[in-house]
Amino acid sequence: MAENVKPCRCLLFEAGQTDMARNVAEYVASLDESVRTPEAEYRARLALCQECAELMNGTCRLCGCYVETRAAKRGQKCPMVPARWSKIEE
């Protein structure tokens, strides 16, 4: 029987999804620097996601992505209108 995990506005590891969190972290680390979001901006994006009502257990309910993966790529945008990440000075 699967463990009953309560939904939260949190990232994968905090949501108890440790295996997926590890996989996503490995994926993010493997991204070429030309594609990867700079660390400070990545953290700022994730902080905004954690304030968003559309975040549930590490997943964006607007687009279905793992926010840690989406935030890791420079060219990606927040799917909310207006986009929450536009608050970050680039």
C-alpha cells in the first residue's frame, strides 16, 4: 500500500519524493552551462514557485512540469499570466 502523502506547496524533496528529487537534481547538474539558468536566478525562480498557489508537490498545476526542471533552463518561462519569474531582474 502506498504511503499517503499530503499535497503541499513545496519542491520534490520536501514533498517526500526523494527518488524523483534526486533524478531531477542529476538532470539539472548535467545541463550545459549555456542552457542552465545561473544559480542565483534558479534559486530566485524556485522561491517564487514556492509562493505560488499552483505549486503542488513539486509540480506546476498550470503546465504539469516539475518546477525544478523548468526553472533550471534559461529559456523557460513561468506559465502563469503574468509570469511570476518576470519579477526577477535578469
